[in-house]
Amino acid sequence: MEIKLAVLIDADNIPSAYVKEMMEEIAKYGNPTVKRIYGDWTRPQLAHWKGVLLENAINPVQQYGYTTGKNATDSAMIIDAMDILYSEKVNGFCLVSSDSDFTRLATRLREAGMNVIGIGEKKTPNPFIVACDRFIYIEILKDRNKDSDETPKEKQEKKSEVDKITSRVIKLIATTISDVADEDGWAFMGDVGSLLQKKQPNFDSRNYGYQKLTPMINSISKFEVESRESHKGRNKLIYVRNKE
């Protein structure tokens, strides 16, 4: 069954620099049939959005600020989300914002059986992150094709932005492996990844500088990774266990 997503973007709380990469990421999880972005487009601060909206077929929704200090954009986005929910035309939502004001919306959509993906900056408050099924930091969606053009200094700066694999992260992975392991301690890597996502919605190997979970876990000496032939013989199945 095709997964149809409603992509709702808060223009006031998200940078426009990586919209192309963001839309490519969203396409991994479903077909973005509804694409809307909310903001007061009379403000010169949002002028830089114009080009990327046309290139990615994102529909801008005008929302004037009624009073100083109040964010009318949030209300418009929340109302539209509920209208889309009741239309029953989508299977999930992608809420793009770094604003914790959307925490209750994410919770309500999940209560209605919707899959909710959040995308925002690393400064996003934790309540909004854990209210989503999956949360992706927009900083990791930089165009990988630019890597070869980077100077040594730029590569070093990029490396410094990568999160460190702390003892807390290692413990999370270890307990997750134990949770889904068989009697011999081996766990299918796919099951490990799925459970990690449920335990911590913002868990992503790319946060730690690895494009996939397998090389990340393989880099940690406390785990043993094994590749096995599948019954169909086409693809390798990856298993992992905790070293004694």
C-alpha cells in the first residue's frame, strides 16, 4: 500500500538551505501528496524561500501576524493538520519545525493512528522530538555530492559537528540488542534499528557520521557483527550481538 504523507512546514522555525535534501529524505518514507508551508510572506525575512518553493512544488499558505509576539503561523498549521486528518486522504504526517508548540499536535496525530515524522534543527526541544515516531535533524541532510568539493578545513568543521558515540549510546544499543536477540545472543540488525527508533525517535546513525547503522555498530568494539546468506540467496542478512 502506498503511504501518502502530508508535509507541513513552519517557515518561521526552519532554514530553507536544505529543502531539496529534506524532500528527498521524506520521499524515503512515503509519497508527499500534500506539501504546504506556513508564514507571513509579506515579511522580507521569508523572501529567500520563493525559489525553493517553486522548485519543490510546495504550496505557500499566507498567515498574517495578528498581534506582536504571537505566532499565528502555528495555529494555521495546526488547524490545517486536523482538517487533513479528518479528510482521511493521507496515512502520515511530516511536521517540519524546531518549535515545541507542535508537541501536542504530533501526539494527537499519533493517537489517531497516523505515523508522524518530525524534521527540525538540533536545537529542537525534546518534548517535540519524543512526540514523533521518528525525528530527523535537518543538519544531517546536507548534500553529500558536495563532499568532494570541500576543503580540508570544511571537512574538519563538518567532522566536529558529528555527535560522539558516548557510553550512554553504547548502552542503549547493547540493551536493544539484548531485547530482540535469540537464545545465542544474535539479533537481526533490522529489528535492532526498528527498536532503537521506537526507544529514541531521534536516533540516527548519520548523527554520528555514519550513513548506515551497520558500519556504526561495527566501529564499536563491544559488538560483534556477522553477515549471513539469506534463504533466497540474493541479499546478505546482517546480525549483531554483544561481546561477552
